[in-house]
Amino acid sequence: MNEADTVRGAATGSGAGPVGKTGTEPGAVADAVTEPDAAGGEKVTEAAPDAVTEPDAVGGEKVTEVAAGGREKAMAADAVTDAVPEREAVPDVMTDAEAVATDAEAATDVVTQAEVTDRVTKADAVTDVVGESDDVTGAAGAGAAAGAEAGGGEGPRRAETSVRADGAADAGVAGPARAAARRQRPVLAVRGLSVRFLMPGGRRIAAVTDAHFEVAAGECLALIGESGCGKSVLASALLGLLPGNAQTAGQALLGELDLLSAGERTLARTVRGRLIGLVPQSPAAHLTPVRTIRSQLEETVAALAPVRGRKALRAAAEAAAERAAFPSGHLDRYPHELSGGLAQRAATALALVGDAPLLLADEPTTGLDRDLVDRTVDELRRHVDADDAGRALLMITHDLAAAERIADRVAVMYAGRIVELADAAAFFGTPGPRHPYSRGLLDALPDRAFTPIPGMPPELGDLPAGCAFAARCDRATDLCATPPPRTGAVACHHPYAVEDARA
């Protein structure tokens, strides 16, 4: 035992040595009281020659009563001062707090579910108490401003709220306005998202190029476009499900979590199923072929919902099936025994279990008849609107009738680019779409002009330098040989004016 330990034992009554012999019992007299100094040694904070000690909570002893004693006080102080240099040579012992901090630093690449959920939802609590404090910053103002920058109008379900110039929500805002503020904050904000596939021979496929959009809480954004335009690739990028030869750029913020830079561990443990629910485009490929639908639903409920017990799991699985209009009599069947429509409903039921803040539905109405289409999209809409929970829906679809039924806004994608972002009511009604391609999609519907768009989309690996739609557009000019600018919510050299669209 070195001199530092001897002196420390004397001070606390827990050590051994010539001085420590006077303080080995509770209530013995100690010579000095010490505490760690900034350099890792110890310093005398109070001399206590007649101090009475007793066991403390961590197994040592503490000073409980101090008496006077000048000579012993000075001797103990000198002994401690002499021992400090040797104390520096003693191997460091990591305290509990230091160990916790070290563990936290080692785990900085792992974002827990609670941390990310807080990032997405905690601002709701701030909005609820904004009337009590002028110091609370309103995220609603920033979300609304960013939405305007992205070129999207406010949807019919996104109400106005009073916002001060400094971005803080109005202190006098009422309950319904607070709910509107929550809906205005984006759950998902995509900024400059691009995806490139590197092919043999150095060829590059520009699957998605510079996508910008937001999906606010309480909102459904419908992403529409022809097959092969990059819609499903965009969805796969958000979930980290791209193949190994894919390269991504830009940002996709779910709350404060950037989905494009998040690691696989974070995506698997925190994002998929918990923060983003996926209705896949090919449900038969996503269902486990050797397990019944009931078994898969019960497993998902056990993993994502606070349900325990065999009977409770069984009841919760049946309730999830009912939400997606999946017949209970088919729950004990295997995926290969289901029709395409039933497999789609099973996948929808699985996606709804976790009540995720963002629901990503990739062609959720594939294989369904019209009645089931309406029921399915209505259930997706209820999921977004339920209890003002701050959820959002990004629906990728070819079914324009389904999009018109539930969407707040519409994003039109062509050849990997979003060419128009518009309010759904204005897009499907008056004044109508402004981009020539968007107008061509609507005119191709049987209940409209029933006129197909001429030509074929370009290959994503051989895109023209200018507007990708120019070869199929009856409004194209020489100017279209250059990349089109984004004018408001439309990326086109010759968009329809509001008057033209209304006509």
C-alpha cells in the first residue's frame, strides 16, 4: 500500500497503516477529510482531527461530526500534499459515471427506437404547452416554410396556424390550432435524393434524380407515374433496401434521423416496422412461405405492440387482419394458398401493426377489386387521421382513382424526376395539372379523354440532356433541349398556365 492509500485510509477510516489504525472502526477519529481534485489527485477540504465517521452507501465511511484539533489538522494536510505526486502513478479506476459515458460514446452509431421516436413526436408535447411559454420554438413555422419551398400547397386536411416571424407558434393558439401545427410539421423531408446504379462496363442508371418533397403529419402524399419511373426505387432508398451496386445522395430526414446515412443496425432495429411501416409492392415475395398468416401476424404483434399472452396475441392478430379486410377464416393458410388480393391484404395488415409514424404503401391496391380498393385506402387514411397521432402516408400508386380518394397532395414522377407537386383537389379538379405529362396521365383515364400519351418513356441509362418528356410532348420547343427549371411546383419550360389548365 502506498502513501496515498495510507492517507486516504486515515481520512475515511477505511484504510490500513499507521495513521489508519486510529479510524478502522465506525465512530473512530480521522485526521483529515479529502476529495478528488481536478488533476486526479486529492485535496484537503476540511481538517477533521476529531471527526466521527460512519459507513457510507458505497461501503466506505463518511464524516458525520467534526471537532477542533489544530496540530493534527496541519499534520494530515502535509501528509496529503506529499502523497499527491504518488497518487498520479496509481492506475486509474473508471467510475460508474465514466463507464456509462464511455459505453455511450461507443454506441453513437446506434440510434434507439425511443430516441428516434422522440425526435419525431416530442415536438408535439412542445406545441401543447406553447401557450404557457413564449420561449418555446414552434417547429410548425419551419415545417410550413420548408413545405412552401418544396413547392407543395397545403392539403385540404392541413389547417392554418398563427406563426410569429421568429418561428415560434402563437402563445394564444387553441387546441385545434395546435393539432393543425402538428400536422404541418414534416414527418419525412426529402432533400435532393438521387439514386444511381453502377452497372458492368461503367454504365450508370439514373433511377432517381434530385427528388425534393415533404410529407407532413396528418397528410397523405400520392406519388404517381408510369412503371419504371423510379417510384419504388425511391421507396427502397428510404428503407435502406437498395442492392449493393446502388449509390445514394441527398437527405431523407425522418424527424432528425437521416435515413440515407443510417446504418443497417439502426434501420433494422429502429426504423423498419417501428418508424416506417411498409406495404410492399410484391406481397407474396415478402411473406414467409412456410408459416401461416396467423403465425406471422402474431409474431409481428409480439415484436411491435405491447401485447403479451397467447390469448391476447391471438386476439390482436385477428384485429389486425380485420383492419385490412383479411378474412379470419384464411388466417391459418399459408401464403401460397392465397390469391394475389388476399396476399396484398395480409401484407397491409402486417404493415399496420406497428402504428408507425410513416406508412409507406407501394401499390397497396394491386390485385383488389374496386370495393376492396376503396376499403383498403380508407383504412390507410384512417391510420393517418386516427387520434391526431402525427402519422403520415406516402402512397405509391398507378391507381389515380385511389389517389384522388385519399391524397392531400400529389407528386408526379417521370424518368426519375419529380416534375410536379400539387394540391390533390386542384390536381384532380380545377384548375388541373400544369405539367404536360401530368395532364396526359389524367387524359388517359377512361372517364376523361381516354387518350394515351404517345411514345415510350426514355431509358434511365440513356436520358437526354434536356427535358426527358420533350420527345412525347406536343408543347416542346428547342428550349426543351436544356434542363427544365422548377417554376413553383412544376419543372417544365412550357407549363400550362392556370387559365389554360382551367380551360
